[in-house]
Amino acid sequence: MLCSIYKSLKKDNTYLYINKKDDFADVPAELMTTFGKPQFVMVIKLEGRTLALADVEKVKHALATVGFYLQVPPPVTNLLDQYKADKAVK
């Protein structure tokens, strides 16, 4: 399965995977508005590949069922909460 990957110019570390290059028909208009103008990154073959921040099986399933996959960055760790939790354990 091939897919095209685009990055958001509005949202850091946010990527959109679609089935066919430049075909955003399956992506909701609201998402495209939030995502901003997509910047093409690459076309990749998903079989036999691992992805850095996304589960390749989830990506393939979303592409097959919904027509796109949105990769967002992991949440930022609240260092104060982490410090408090560490202090509570000790």
C-alpha cells in the first residue's frame, strides 16, 4: 500500500497521510482548514515499514476505512505534575 504524506505549516509535527498524492477528497473540510495548506513530504510504501510516531497498522486501517490518517505530536509532559508525582512516591 502506497500513501502520500503531507505536513502542516500551521501545526508543528502534524502530518496527514492520504491514499493518493494531492487527492484530499476524503479529508473533511474542517480538518483541512485547521491543518492549513499541506506541504508534500513524500510517498512511501507502508508494507514492511515502521513509522517513527505512528503505528503502521493503524495508518493502513485508517487509509482503508476513512481515507486519511492524521498524525499529531505526542502530548507535552507537564514537568511540574511529574515532579510532584515523583516526590509523592519518595
